[in-house]
Amino acid sequence: MLKKTVQGTFLLFMLVSLSGCIAATVVSTAVGVTTTVVGGAIDVVDVVTPDIIDDDDEQLEKDDKDSSDN
């Protein structure tokens, strides 16, 4: 009877320990994916933003030129 109790306690302890490891792995994976997605979004913004700023500057120069011609 004592042997079965010890085995049951050991198995329960292992199950709890492994579930903690699994939870830590899931959280770690989720953080990694989120970091990758956010990093990719920042890279896209870095690539697109200079074009938007350049387009705005070109438009302002064009407007200034048009207004000086009149």
C-alpha cells in the first residue's frame, strides 16, 4: 500500500512539474512569435515611412513652386 501511495505521489509530482514546463514553453513560444510579428511590423513601418515623408516633401515643394509661378 505504501509503495502505491509513493508511486501515485511521484506521478502526481511529475505531472505537475511537466505541466509547468509545458506552460513555460507555450508562453516562451508566444513571446517569441509576438516579438517576431512586432519586429516585422516595425521593419515595414521603417521601410514605408521614409517614402511617405519624401512624398509629402515633394508635394510641398510642388505647391510652393506652383504658388510662386502665379
